[in-house]
Amino acid sequence: SSTPSSNFLRTIIENDLAANRFAGKRWAGRPGPLSVQQNGSPDPAKIRTRFPPEPNGYLHIGHAKSICLNFGLARDYQGTCHLRFDDTNPEKEDDEYVQSIIDTVKWLGFNWQYEGETNLYYASDYFDTMYAFAQALIQAGCAYVDEQTPEQMRENRGTLTEKGKNSVWRDRPAEESLQRLEEMRDGKHPDASMALRAKIDMGSPNINMRDPVLYRIRHAKHHRTGDKWCIYPMYTWAHPVEDALEGITHSICTLEFEDQRPFYDWILARLAELGQLGEPLPRQYEFARLNLNYVITSKRKLLQLVREGHVQGWDDPRMPTLAGLRRRGYTPSSIRLFVERVGVSKADSRIDYSTLEQALRDDLDPVADRSVAVLDPVKLIITNYPEEQTELCHAPRHPHHPEAGQREFPFSRELWIERDDFREEPPKKYFRLFPGNTVRLKYGYIVTCTGCVKDEDGNITEVHAEYLPDTKSGTPGASSVKVKGNITWVSVKHAVPATIRLYDRLFADPHPDAGDKDFLEALNPDSCQTIEGWLEPGTVAAPGKTWQFERLGYFVADQVDSTPEKPVLNRAVTLKDTWV
Ligand code: ATP
Ligand code: MG
Ligand code: MG
């Protein structure tokens, strides 16, 4: 693999390692499989990162940036990266999503299995610890149960220009808050009737520091803990605790969490003071999220596309999910290459969709088998070629890999060619078939077009030509006649029929969900065209197999719908950039 380019996060990590920031330090107790280290055995001086998806949808191309970044840093600096399910929102989460996330991270080529450690975690495994930490915060005067209504809380939070107001419950005795928290946990109070808040500063210029909520009541079944809990931690409270419990050193998140960093640090500092956590504490760093033209990456909106049937599922080949891109024909290495090219920075930007497509071309070009297909077929009849005769033609499996050898396929009297490769009346600079013109049938003979046959409606049903016997590719006389046109073909008797899906962008608007636009209105009504075409004889379309069809692009046998007997192919990407 190539050397990763430097970025601000690498600089931070290199400085931390040079300063020996993690050496000899004792980690706070970690629950679960890492409990061996709870007794204070020193962790080796290495970095720990994490990828923390919420299991409320399938991973998308934006997540790929975070996955490659976090797992990539751990790999490059001999550290470890955790896969952690941030499952603190019971209503939206599901085991189906957990499984798809596990599969996708593995598919991308990353692993949370290290020598002696399986670094797969669930935030819900820490619910007991978080509860104990909350009690400690209350006891220390750092948190209180607020019984204001949600409306009162919102009102008293203030605005950017106006300070917030203290709740009447803010200075209640710790004993009372502890009692209420217990009642909340025991299901004695309805949703939204009260909440546990951090006691920080209602006058802070940073609204996130105005006594943020730690726990809210949610009488909801959790996909892992079932009905055990009816209070759930807020993300901003849960996240620093999860990071600290796992000994994360660099907690990398997207820029919108920058304003939350003071709260992240506040929580960790209080818990450290209370002896609940040890040094070194995790630190949060922010990077710019991936924004891709013509693509939406909000899980809520992607879920809506699935639920309302605008696409055929999370893995529809038009979806920006990694499952969709995979079905579309994207390889793990093409996505890693894309992420590497996009780079990591602290400035928001938009990436053009063509960058993603070019990464796929660059990844597949050196490895994809070459083959021939005809997508929009019309018959070409070689009128002077004997009816029963066939002979083999040869072509390289890969033009840059002669060692891969040759493929062979038959030539016969009747061939399929692309309808567009014949014109009765050629426009200027048209070098393909038209009456009187001579072209090479690639890997076969040179032919001269003699005319065509049409039906009653004037549609061309057959093109006719005569071949020049001594011109077969690879034979001594082959180059005696010079021609400008070179067209692809497959033998009618031998070709393999296939259903082929040609995809276009899912959205017709480069910014489908900018501002308050309705992203559904930006859907491209012609994003999938299904056709019946013909493949080079001998093509075995095993699901997931990829080819470059000459002149047409890169195609993959669909993983769900294709069988060797009845191939269904997706066009992954055209050969050249056709996006404007
Ligand atoms: P959504 O808001 O659509 O639910 P999310 O960001 O909340 O998405 P998570 O499952 O919480 O989704 O994301 C897991 C990780 O992936 C987070 O650390 C998040 O920062 C990162 N991530 C999500 N989207 C992007 C993106 N477009 N670019 C880079 N990283 C992203
Ligand atoms: Mg999230
Ligand atoms: Mg989110």
C-alpha cells in the first residue's frame, strides 16, 4: 500500500508519541474483555482510536472516511482501533444494523481483533457504570435532577445573545437528586417529566455548557438491554465516558462536535477528580466530514428512501451506502483509495462525485479481466462467410498482463454489434459501419459494409457486410489493409444473454438536501435502465465478478440477483467521466 499522506491528526499523534504521553501510564478500569487491565497493569505506550457508529442504519460513504481514518491511524502507529456501537437511542436501533455494520467494516478491510484483545464494544454494556458515575457526580454537587418541563428547560436555556436562567431545582440537596434518579431508573416517572443535568454554568457563552442533560427518561425497549432500562444517557455524556472506559487516546469526530469539546473535557475532568477515571484522559479532535456532490449521507433520509420504496433497499446499487456501493461494483480498495485522495482536514469542503468514480477506475483498470459485450444489439450478417462455419479468435485477458494469457471466442456468420456502430448516413468523422466503409471487427476480420435491412417501420433489423479473408487479427496478412474503425462484436450463436442495469445518479441535483430543499424532489426518475444484452461466449457471471467490457465500462455480476445461468450485471462505472 502507498505511504499515507501527512495530516494534522498524524502530526498530533506523532507529537504525543514523541512526548511519551501514554508511556507507563495506568489506565482506568475497563469493563468487559479488557478487565485484566483493571488492576493497574500498564498499557503499552500506544494509541487507541475508535469508530463509534450508532446502529440506526447502514454505513455510508461518509462513514468510510471515519473508518479508514480511525483504523488506518491505529494500524500506522501500531495502536488499536475499537469498533463501538453507540447504542444509546433505543427506538431507532436494531440488530440488523449491528450485523450490517460488522460486515461492512470487515469488508472494507479492517479488523478490531488484536493479539489477545477483541475490541468490539457496545455503549449499552456501560449503562451500569454510567449510572454509578452519574451518582458520583450528584454526590459531588456536579449534577441534579431537574423537574422543569421540556418547554421550560428550552426557554431557560437562553440564546446566543441571552444568558440562560437557573432552574428552581438546581440547588436541591444531592440526596433528593439521588432519590429522584433512582425513581427515574425504576420507572416511577413518565417520559420527559424530569431529567438529570450537569451543573455547570447557565451563563456560559457556549450553550452546550448550560447544564446539559445527562439522562432522559425513555420507556423504550432496547435491542440489547430489553426493558432493563428506562433512562438512557445522552450522546454527549455517554461518549466521553465510553472513550475513557476503553482507554481511547484520540477520540476523532466530525467538526459539528467542536462546540461539545468543552463539555467532553468537563465530564472527564470531574470524573477524574472523583477518582472514577485515571490519566491519561482521552482527547477529542475534530475533522471535516465528507460531503459528496449528488449524494446525501443522512441516515434518516436514507432510511426514508428505503421505507418509501424510492430505492429497493439499503443495498440498492444506487445508494451511497457501502452495501450499495459494494453491489454496484465498488471494491474495498477503491473506497480506501478514494478516502486517501480526499484527505483529512479541518476545513469543510465538497468533493465531486467524479473523484469517487475515478478511484474505482484506477483500482479496477490494472486488475479487471477484459471482455466484450453488446448492450444495444443489432445483427451483423457476414454474407460471404459460410453458414455453418465457426473459427476461434484470440484476445489478451488483460492488455498490461501478457502473462495472463489469451481468451478465445468464436467468430461466425451472424454477429451482434452495437446499434450505434452502424449508420445508414454517417455524420462527419464517423469511422464505423456505413455502406461502402471498411472496419475491423476487433480480434477478427476486416469487413466492408454492403447495406442493411429494415422492417415496415423503418427500423434497421440487419446490417450486411463482406469479410476480407486474409485479414484476421494475429495472422500474417492482418495489417495489409488499413482501417480507421474498430468495433466490438459477439457471435449470435455463442453469446451469453444477460440482463444489464445501467445506472445514473440517484439525484439530479448536486446538492439534493441543501438548505430546506425537499430531497425527494431532486430524485432522478431515470436512475436505472435495465436492458437485455449479450456477453462474450464463455463468460461465467459468478456473483461479485468484475470485468471491463471494452468500450463500455466496468461491470459487476450482481451479488443478489445474478447466477451463472442467468447473469444480471450492474454497470459500476463508465470508462470515461461522463458527469458534468
Ligand atoms: P447521521 O447523523 O446520519 O445519523 P451520524 O454521523 O450520527 O450520521 P454515526 O453512526 O453516529 O452517524 O457515525 C459514526 C461515525 O462516523 C461518527 O464518528 C461520525 O463522525 C462519522 N461520520 C458520519 N458521517 C460522516 C461523514 N459524512 N464524513 C465523515 N465521518 C462521518
Ligand atoms: Mg451519531
Ligand atoms: Mg447523527
